[in-house]
Amino acid sequence: MHTIKEFLLKPVFYDTWTNVEVKGWVASNRGNKKIRFLEINDGSTIKNLQVVFKGEEFDFELLDSLKPGSAIVISGTLNATPNAPQPIEMNATKLHSFRKSDDDYPIQNQEIKLETLREVPHFRHRTNILRAVMLIRSTLAQEIHKYFIYKNFYYMNSPIITSNDGEGAGETFIVSDKNTNDPFFGVGNKSTLGVTGQLHGESYANGFKNIYTFGPTFRAERSNTKRHLAEFWMIEPEMAFYDLFQTIELSQDLLKVVIRNTIAQHPFEFEYLDKISNSTLLNRLNLFLDSNLKIIDYKDALKELEKVKDTFEEKNIHFGLDLSSEHEKYLTDVLYKSPVVIINFPKSFKAFYMHQNDDGQTVAAFDLLVPGIGELIGGSQRETDYNKLVTRINELGINQEELQWYLDLRRFGHMQSSGFGIGFERLVMYATGIDNIRDVIPYPRTNGNIRM
Amino acid sequence: MHTIKEFLLKPVFYDTWTNVEVKGWVASNRGNKKIRFLEINDGSTIKNLQVVFKGEEFDFELLDSLKPGSAIVISGTLNATPNAPQPIEMNATKLHSFRKSDDDYPIQNQEIKLETLREVPHFRHRTNILRAVMLIRSTLAQEIHKYFIYKNFYYMNSPIITSNDGEGAGETFIVSDKNTNDPFFGVGNKSTLGVTGQLHGESYANGFKNIYTFGPTFRAERSNTKRHLAEFWMIEPEMAFYDLFQTIELSQDLLKVVIRNTIAQHPFEFEYLDKISNSTLLNRLNLFLDSNLKIIDYKDALKELEKVKDTFEEKNIHFGLDLSSEHEKYLTDVLYKSPVVIINFPKSFKAFYMHQNDDGQTVAAFDLLVPGIGELIGGSQRETDYNKLVTRINELGINQEELQWYLDLRRFGHMQSSGFGIGFERLVMYATGIDNIRDVIPYPRTNGNIRM
């Protein structure tokens, strides 16, 4: 069955096309008792198909009663309308079936505020803006799978409930069942929701070489920002034998291919979102697609920040500084006006598993920062040396016993491995220009909110 | 970079090929101080590449010390060996780098029992059997995405943490953080791990028309069987405007396309698993691929079971009987010797949201049963009538308030919608012939077990 998107993108293929069936929902309904114009949306694009009802065979009282939101199945003739605003329209020949929407349909008005729409996550994807964002979300996810399939990457399902807390940092959710006396996963076993699939992913990279995860991850952080969720999706590729720079190169290629292919599939949605952004969205994305990713050493980034330190709240630019968003914003939005990769961070604020550089101070890590959002990707070459890892774990006060299985990976054929994590919702924000992360995931979960 | 799988599948393309680089892990190492044969596996297939080291440039003492599990990077010349058991082998010209495996490598012996391997989930994918199973698992998942991409299905991420318990049946896991006085998701809000993504999926089908989820789902059931996990992955397509039979047809097409494409991509793995199964696996799969799915009404299934009731433990075959595995097994393994779809079950043991048939007794549901495993897919046409749904919810004692958002979907343009759920691990079991579900997921979670 063809979609309205296909009809609109290929009007050149037909002058008239009879007996076409359309199934969808009424977006608007106007006219009188002799002719009615129904705009129908089938979810394939934000654009609607105009369907004209004319003639004695139709019950105009019934047609009048099909309010926005009503479901409908129609047959008709598709006609090219080269002189009209829309390239095609349909002349209805038969109304097969319908299902009326109640009068209090929550999406009567396409101008509802995003905050208000968050109250109705089960209906908000029927607005233009959320429909556009969610269509792009789905395509981004599917393009990510396609990218890795093409590159022969193994798709790995890391466990969700885990006895490891991964980064050794950040708050985790606890998983239990009703029986508090007899823990489901055994006495003395921790059971939390994973904050990352990386550690388990590394075990599969050691054997399948190039792997990726794509699944939900969790943080029990009680902060309410526009960029954080308690539940979000991550893509975490892990490549045995890769070094830091091969990994950065992969992350760049992945982003560019995925974003380029997604734009190509959603002309109407990007046109719409670009308009909302005052024509900044597509410029920004194209600038990224057409230029080489800027890679800068952490120490050199400090030098750039030092030059303009008076413009920051945190003016003490020094080695060991964990860049805050004002610093990142300066680099991406002002200095380079494009995504920036910073490499070789001080080990003091990075995770224990990152490869320790020869200087004894820094690790082979990278952050990929994008304008308007900040960190989109974080990655590193992993430390291969068993003893260095044990020393670092002890320095940080992490329980070695819990991570012994991970350390053991280094004992049996671990030459060099690297990987990164993409916060999927941040990628959707970057690609759509939406500035609140609650509006790029179907049912957002944050501190105090678990609607439906 | 080419994989060993590609070399082995296309030996006809070259007689010799110089300067080929291979990165992988030593599977076996034999020879003497003048010539050594290393079998290398790179994770692309269960088959290894034989690499021959000969000549003065090599340190044979070092080569001898590269025990199984060691990582290695080699360059060499690839030669077709039409008269040897393996179609090609490599003559090493350079050993670039290596990383030795410790002597207590847990995968010394490929004959270790599956139970024993469950103790080392971080290494067991380096055995032939787990490598075969996990390669097929990844390809099945990727083929499922490809199928839905091709069919223009929207990929929906249903929430994992939810305040709905979905089926209104089965035990759920509770999610909390450390602060027990001040619940993370708000006072009075339930927060559990989802047992299904369907209800949320239905909201997106009403707007995007054809959607699918593919994500983890959870059951806190304290039973230890070969077919149940506490954490497993589900694929749940939901199609607005579809009826029961279109949905069954989609499930059949999906299974056939995905299994056929997966078999085509893994000749070595299926050959190996077929041998283990005494040549029953491929016969069974091909029989399914080549025949039309048998669809039988629940009442007719009862008649068939009645004929042989004396062979069952449960001999009381009556309307209202929830078929147990002995009954299912008779239908799939004995009577039809193929997957079977049973439709129109008594509503008494099915979920509240299923479409109530005109007989007042049955619902428009289907179970797809496969030989050796039982239920692989369960689905239904959903009830569209708001009042029937409310009545059923109250009959079952389900809290209406919690599900009001779901009921509201019926009020705003819900004509007809259907969907099904595939237990992904059961699909992997069916496709590989593996009979314990713990062996088809990387890190299995069951009652009492949360290893790593």
C-alpha cells in the first residue's frame, strides 16, 4: 500500500490514478453541504493529502461530523494539480469506513505549546512538530542499524539489569520484586539498571571484533535539566584493535552518513523544522556534513579558553578543569561554529577504563561536542594493561571483586580496543533543533514524572 | 577490511592475494620449530583461517607461546588450496603484533558443556557453538529491522520504566533509587519495568499507522524453566486498520523473510548447528519456509486433541482449557509437524484488550506455536469499543484510572488495530535448535542469577 508521502514526492509519475485507497486521520475539515475538503494524514509525513468530496453519493451531514482526529478509509482518484499549492489532490469516490473522534480531542490546535503537549504523550505525535521530530527519530535509529549492518558490526544486547554499575559514578536505579526478604537475583547480589552497556560490550568485541549496542540506559539523577532523562537510549560501538583516532573517524563517518540519509528521507519534515528554527537548522547540519571534524587537544583548548577567560563565569582556566557548558559553547558556537572533538583529557575526571597516556596525566579519551547541545558523543581507547587498571580501580576506591570479570578480559587476548557512546536523544535534538530532551522521546521519564 | 568469512566464501575470486592483513584470535596452534600452523578466528564466522609460518624471519619460540585466546595481527599471502579441506590458507609474511593469553584461558576445550559455559558469559562466545548462536542472534535482529524498514514501519521506543503493568497479569519488577522516603518518580506513582511495549505502541500506531518496538521486557517470575528469562527482548508490531488475518499474514511473512535471509548469511553456522541437531534443524526450518502456515480455530484444535486425549496428562479437553505444552506439542510436533496458528481463544484466559468476537465467548487472538518450543508469537486484534473495554477491565478487577489514557485512544479515531509480540530469544532458539534460553542471550538473567 502506498503512503501519502510517496504520492506527494512522486506526483510526476501520474496525471490521474484511479481506485487509490487511503487510510488515515482527519487533520482538518472544511466546506459546505455540496463540497467538502478533508485533509488526511496517514503518519508517513507531516504533509496532508487533500481529499475532495463532491456529488450526490455522499452524506454531507455525516462528512461534516468527521472532526479532526477521526479515522477514515477512502477510495478515490488521485489527480496532479500543478497549479495548486499542493502537487496532488484526491477526488473521493467512496467513503469505506470511519471512526469519529470525540469533541474534546486534545490536538484541535496545532499551535499548542510543547510544555502542554507533554501532558498528552499518547496524542502529541499527531501535531506537526512532534510528528516531524518522531519521524526523524525513527529514521535516525533505523539508519544507525543500517550503517552498522553495512559495516559488518555485530549487534550486541548488553544486559539491562546488572550487578555492575559500569562507570563507578552516577546514581543507579535499584531493581527488586515484591518479596523483600528473599531478593529475586539472590542474597548479596546487587541488581541495578545499567548506566552503560560498554563493559559487557567489550567482552563481545573480544571475539566478534566490531560490535555495537543500541538499547536503553538509566540514571537516577535528581536534576531537572533540558538535556537529561532518567531513561534514555544509547548506541555504544566497541572495536577491538582500534585506536583513539580510528574511533573518532568512525564516529564522524557514522554521524555524517546517518544524518545525511535521514535528511534525504524527510524533505517535508526538515523544511518545516528549518522554518521553525529561522532557517538555522539545515545550515548548521550542512556545515557539519561538508566540513572535516575539528580535533583539538584538551591542553590546546585550554589555551583558546584562556584568551577569552573574562567572558566566562569560571575564569580559572587550568589543567584539571572539567569544562563546563559555557566553555564548550564558546568552542562550538563561537570559535569553530561546528562540532568539535576534544581529546586527551586529564584522567582525574574520566572513567577508570580509559587508556593512560605516557604523560601520566591524561587519558586517550574524546568528547564530541556539538553547537547548542554540548556533549553528543564520549569515547576512549580502553586501557589494556591489567596492572594499570587494577591500580586505577584501587585509587578510585572501586570494588575490584565486582569488576574482576572485566579485568580478566585483559588476561586473554586483549590487544587494543576502543569505543564510544552516543546519547541517542541528544542526536535527535541535534538533528531536529529541538531544545528540550523531553520532546524527542515518546514517553519521557524524569525525576517526578512517569506519565503513563 | 575484509573478514575471514569473506575470504572463505569467495575463494574463487583469487589464486593468490598478497599483503592481506588479518586481525583475530588464535584458536589453535600446532607445528614445530621450523613450521607452525595457527588457526585464526576473527569473529566473522565459526570457521578459522589457517595461517602458516615458515622461514627464518619468524621467532618460533615466540610463535609457540601464542596459546589459544591470544590476539594477533598478521600480514601474509592468501592462497587458494583447492585440494585441501579448507579452500584457502595464508602464508604469513609478517607478525605485526600480538597479545598473549594467560594459561588459564577458560575456552581451551571446545567440548565444554553449555551449563559450564554459563559460568563464563564473558568468554563463552569464543566457542564454536556460542559463536554460531550469537552470530545468528545478531543477524536475526538486524534482519528484523531491515524487514520493517523495507515495509515503512515506524520504529517506536516504548518506555522501559512505566506506571502501567500492561497485561494486568504477571509479576513486575519495582524500580526505585536509594532515597526511600522520597520516591524518584513522585509520591503515589508506581514505577515498574515494562512487561510489554504494546499499550504505548498502540498510541503510536494511532498516528503513524504501522509501528514496531524492539526492546527489553521483564517478568519477575520465580520459575526456572528452559524457556523463561527475567529479562528478554521483544518485537511488538502494531498496525492501525489491520484485522486479525492481515496480522497473522504479516507475522508469517516476517518470520519467513527473516529466517530465510539469516540462513543465507550463515552457511557455516547453520551447517554446524544442523550437524549437532542430527540433521533435523535445516529440515525443520525449510519445511516451515516452504509451506503455508496452518491456521486452526481453537474449537477445532480441541476436536483434534479430543481424539488422542488418552495420551495426555490433562485428558479433560473442554472449551475454556488453556492448552498446556503437551497439547501444543501434539499439534506442532506430531499432528502437523510444522508451526501452527491457533485463533479465537476463550476470552477467560486472554488479556483485556483483545477484540471480543460476536459469540460473546471468544476473542480475536492468535498464538503461533512452533515445534520444540511452543509459543513463539502471540497477538490479537484489539478491542475498539470503549464501553466493552471498560466492562472487561472492571470484570477483571483492573484499575481503570491507571489505564484511562489507553482507553482514551478509543475515543479519538481508533478504527481497528492489531498487533503481536515475538519473544526474540524464542525466535533465536527456534532458528538455532538450542533448547535452553540461557544459551541464546549474552548475559541471561533468571531468578537467583545476575552474573556480571
